Amino acid sequence: MSNLTFKIKNLEVLPWQNDMDNVVKTVHYSAILTDKEHSAELIGSINLKTPEPYQFINYNDLSEELVISWIKPCLDLVSIENSLTSKLNSIKNPTIYKNPPWVN
């Protein structure tokens, strides 16, 4: 059984926009798929739309869970999980490159 999780790496913030301070513009994240013994990671970023003033949340009130909830609807979760599953399978069953037996 695999487990897909997200971690926020960092945030790009505009100091001021539309009468709002510290507006998150871009979220840099990692998606991590783990099983019992291995893990694979994909790093990405999402540009966010400027929030309406009534939707704005103060920067100091942000949590990782909240920011993840912002980016997940923007992501192709099936594609991410498929890509990470492929990476995980490659880690678990690596391709080994060898010289042909006639080359020393």
C-alpha cells in the first residue's frame, strides 16, 4: 500500500497587492509517495490567483494544511501518483547497466 503526501517547500510572496500585505503568489511543493520501504518525490510549483479581499487570509495565519488545500485542486493527482508509482517501481527494481560480455 502506498501513501501520497504533500509538503510545502516554500512560498513566493508579494509584499503588497490590491490593499493586501504578503500575498502568496507561488507555492513550491513536493509530492511524496511512500510504501513500507521506499519513497519517491516529485517537486513542483503552482501559481495562485490573487485572492479577493474577502477571501484573503493573513500570512501569519497560514498553515501547511491550508496551503495544500489550495494547491490540490490545481493538480492532476492521478498523473502525479502515476509518475511517482513509476519512480517508486524503478527504485524498487532498478535497471542495471552492464558492458556486453565480450567487452572487458
